[in-house]
Amino acid sequence: MSAPAPVPDRDCGQCPRLVAYREEHRAAEPKWHNAPVPSFGSPDARLLIVGLAPGLRGANRTGRPFTGDFAGDLLYATLSQFGFARGTYGAKTSDGLALYDCRITNAVRCVPPQNQPVAAEIAACRAFLTAEIEAMSRLHAILALGLVAHGAVLKALGVRVGACRFAHGAVHRLEDGRQLFDSYHCSRLNTNTGRLTPAMFADVFTAIRDELGEVRT
């Protein structure tokens, strides 16, 4: 069994801008999660999906990655299509949805203003991503959703970013034998503009399933 990775404290104070934003929303919406969002799924999974950061009214509200916003609708539907998720996605933590052979996290664990963390915030959270990866003893494939997540994963692994160029659908075989898959982020902006279609997203997961074979339960 893989050991749980260290997670940020609920009142983590490493990033002053994110702390101020968090406190603002704790006051305005006291029933929301409004704290670093923990990863979802077993640390024994072979697939790790890395997003950018919690959405304000998505994971920051519900406390589960990609839960409660449009990006989650597409992500969890696709995970279900390929056998990595089972149950009904109800956009809330009590929906009973379960992940299989898959774990989801973010490069930055706290919600940033305008959904855009700055470089210092990404760097401050890197230790948690590194620990996440190191704790997953069976990890074989990593899916980076977007350029920022791609860079965060490479830096967490100690790989020179320039050695692996981001592109939708790109697959990078790392020196340790694991594979890094790239996809455009499944955000409403990308899907509304046609930059990412459900078919394009499914193609990435087809490649992942081809690499991993059958989902392990």
C-alpha cells in the first residue's frame, strides 16, 4: 500500500495573496470548503491527473477536485467512459462517485483570484505535488491538464521543462519509465471556443488506456 502524501494545513499561510482570498470567501461563504483541496482517489492508483488549481465555485466550494464546475462535468464523464470512475457524478462530495486506478490533484491546492496562480504560488505548492508523486508507489502515467500543470509536474520530478514540450495529445516517456500525457485543460473556456472537444479529450484517455491496459480495481 502506498503511504498518504503530506497535505497543506487547512490554514496554510505560505501564499499571502491566496490566504487573503481564502479569508475573504470564508467570511462571505462560511459553509464552503474554503481551504486547500485534498487529492481524490487512492494513492495506489497508476494514473495521476494534475489540474491547475481549485475553481472558486467548484472545488473551493465542495472540497473535492473538479467537483461543482463545468470542468468536472467533462472530466468525470470521460473518466466514467474509460472505467476510471464509477457511480453517478452529482457535483458534490456526497454523490458516491468513486475513482478506480486514478487519483486527481492540483498543482496549486488553494483557489487563486481569477483562477490564475502566480509563479511564486505554484513554486510554494510544489513540495506537496512532489510528495504526492513520491507517495504513489504504483504510479505509471501522469496526465497534465494544461501548460501550468505540465510545468509543475516536470519541476516536481526534477525534469528540465524544456526537455518535454507541452502540446495537446503529446506523450513524454520519462527517464524513470513513467509517461507524462498532455491535454488542454477541460475548462469551459477551452470547450466553448472549440480548443478542446470531448472527442479530443477522449483521444488522450484512449492513449492512457492503451498504455495502462485494463483498469485495476
